[in-house]
Amino acid sequence: MANVLDLRRRIRSVKNTRQITKAMKMVSAAKLRRAQEHAMQARPYAQMLASVLDSVVRRSDLYNEETGEIMHPLLTERPEKNVLVLVIAGDKGFAGGFNANIGKAAQRFIQERLAMGQNVDLEPIGKKAIAFYKKNVPMAVYEHKEDRYDNDLARHIEEIRHRAAPVEIAAEHPTLLVKANISEIAALTDSIIARYGSAEIDSVYIVYNEFKSVISQRVVVEKLLPIRKLGSHEMTVMEEMTEEQKEAAGSAARKSGVALTLPEESAYEREAKLFGTANVDYIFDQSPDRIFRFLMPRYVTTQIFHAVLESIAAEHAARMTATDAATKNAEELIDRLSLTMNRARQAAITKEIIEIVSGAAAL
Amino acid sequence: MAEVGTNAGLLAVRLVTPDRVLLDATAEAVELPSMSGYLETLYGAAPLLAELGSGEVRLHGGSAGEQVFFVAWGCAEVLPERVTILAEVAMPLDEIDPEQVQAELRHGAELWEQAGDDPEKYDKANAVTRVAEAKLASVAHRNAEAGKR
């Protein structure tokens, strides 16, 4: 039987681990609350953008009279030959299956697309996603070409893509999740729209962990471009939470004081739905067409922003659940070890008593 | 005309950014930088939709008091009793960081340099520079105002 001293040392070490996982859980819970709040506060803007776009497009001349379709490059579908996939995972580990689940879902989606004979460009967002692909997927190669015109005043600049493999990394975004800054995401949108415009890519998808609440999350693939319907999310669910996971997440949330459901729609959100949609004859300072064209890229930006915010919340929720389970395991281990230690100590005491008693009897 | 409520004569003003609702207040008058120049709205104004230029939103009177925000990239809706401004960039003037503005100016110059013969890229570069210059103008204006006092 193990020695009491060894057991005591082990218990102390597991207690330290418990302390750490417990602290991590509290930190994740606090960060989760903040992330949830951020996601909530970002809703009115996204909603307003969708409402006003929907409203101006009805008043614009952008409709094709014959087919009734809206004429805008971001809404026009063409055969998908080259697909861009944004993969949002986390920046850190210790979050249970969070990063692995997203990696698996992305992999499945990529395989599906490859089987359909399409090329896939990847843009991993977050350090874990980058680490996942860096090892086995090559970076895309661009050739920078500059031609001077005869008059020597202007130049023609072109970035020519040389595709070497069916799956390549088009760009990496290691810092995007740190602050979830809209200007960084807007720059990403600009680059996506430029590539979409030049037909380097024909469609854009985003793989991320959708977060409705702590107990309602799923890994989804959302179609970003071309946009089929304004204001709606076109997504395929890759993985849902099991009942067991929901249970674990729910119990972790209850213990850390995180709400299980998100608050109801705020007054701002209700108002946001009406933005730009009043049934009046607006005076258009600029034409509806122009406002529509101006706002379209911003709409794409908010879609990515939304995915990023949800993914951040989901990551913290996953870490909270994982560290809660770790704390629970540590507690069980401590209980078990304490029992063994007490037994060992008792055995030693009993042995000593027997020795004393038999010693006394021998006299 | 709008219904006469408790806020009769006052405009409900909202300034919404991608991050949050930055301002929710009432005001007697609101000045907005539209793409075609500044416009000032009062209670009962005709409904209007405008693309925002870069510049200052100024609020006068009401619960907002005198407040100034820098805004860029967005659009605004004016209804008789409310003004809603949607802006990708919106901040109180104090929060404009001159160093960051210089970086934005450099970024604009870089974009211009790399535009080649693509008119759209020139437009983009110009827009970036315009926003940065408008920020500088706002800061200069604020400093001048502070100097007067």
C-alpha cells in the first residue's frame, strides 16, 4: 500500500490543480458574460443595416425587370469553382472539444467541396485554426506584376494567383479575435470582395461555432457570398450539442452565475427593424442605388463580425465547461485519495497497536 | 406631422455603431454630415435617408446638451420625430488619436500608390484619406474652440 506521505503530497498537488482550474473557470465565466453582452449590443447595428438595405433595394432601380432579381455583384450567383472558407476557431486551448470540433467540421466541408471538383481557399481566423492548417496546407502564391504605360505616368498593377494545390491558405488572421475590431474585419471584407469581384473566388463560406446561449450552440457552415436573401443566415449545421454536453454546460453556467438564456429582444432591436423602412416618401439625399451599393460591403462585414462575436462567446463557454469538469474531476480524485490515505494511516496505526499489544502479551 | 408626445418639440436621437448604441438622447436640433454637405434637422423635418460623409454630428439642446461626435462610413434616417444615425466609425472628439490618424493617412497614401490604373482603388484610397483628414479637421476645430474659451 502507498505510503501516507506520498499520498499527502499527491493530494496537495491535485488541490493546487483544482485551485487553478477553478480560477480559470471564474475567469472564463466573466469573459463569457462580457462576450455575450458584446454580441447583444452589436445586434441593433446589424439589424438596422439589414432593414435599411431591404428598404432601399425596394425603392431602387436595381431590379432586373424580367427576372425580378436584384442586380448587384454580391447577389449574383455563378458556378462555384473556387470556394473561400473562413474558419474561426479559438486563440487558446483548454476549451474541451471546441477547436477540434471546428477543425473537424471544416475538414468535412472541405472534403465535400473537393469531391465536387472545386478548389478551396482557406482563411483561418484565430491562432488555433492557423496552427491546424499551417503544417499541412500550402500558402497561396501571388505574383506581383507591374507594367508601366508608354507615357510612364500610370502603371498597371496586378496580383496574379498561381494555384499549385486544390487547397491553399489565402491569408491568416492571428489577431482578429483579440479585440474583435470592426476596422480589421472591414479590411478583411474589402479583400474578400475584391477577390470575389475579380472572380478569383466564386463563393464564400464561414465555419464557426454559433452561440445562441450556453446550452444552445452548434458548429455551422454559413454561406456569406453570394447573398441569397438579405437579413437571413443561410447555414448548414455540422454538429450539435449532445444532451450530455448541454447538461455539463448548464451545470457549469449555473455554478458560475451565467444566464442560461439570452435576454429578450431589446427595445433597440425592435426599433432597429424599422430603421429606414417607414412607409413614407423619403427624400433621398443620395439615390437608393447608391446607398445600397455603399452599404452592401458593410452588410458583409457585420455578418463576419457577428460570427466572430458568437465564436468568442462560444470559446469562453467551452472553456468554462471544460474547466468546470476538470474541477469536478479534481474534487473526486481528492476524495478518493483522501480515503486511501486515511485507510493507509489507519492500517499503520492498527499495525502499531497490534505490535504493542502483542509485545505486552509476550512479557 | 408626428404625434405630439411627451417629448414634443424634441428629436429622439440614436447613434448606433457596430459595437453598441453609442448615444440615445433627445435634442432640439441635430447637425449631420451627409455625403453632399452638412444638414441640420429640427423636429418635424421631412423624412430623409442619406449616406453619411465623414465629419461631426452636433447635437443641440434637449437631454443631449451640446455634444459632438465624429462619424464616418454610414447612413442616417431622419423622420419627423427621430434621427437615427448608423455609423461604422463613431466616437466623441476626445477619443480621436492623432497618431492613429497619421497612420490612417499613411495607409491612404499607400493605397493610392498601389492603385495602379484601377479607378475603384483610387476611390477607396481617396475615401480613406478623406476620413483621416476629416478627423484631423475635427481635432483642429476642437482645439481652436478650446483655445477661444
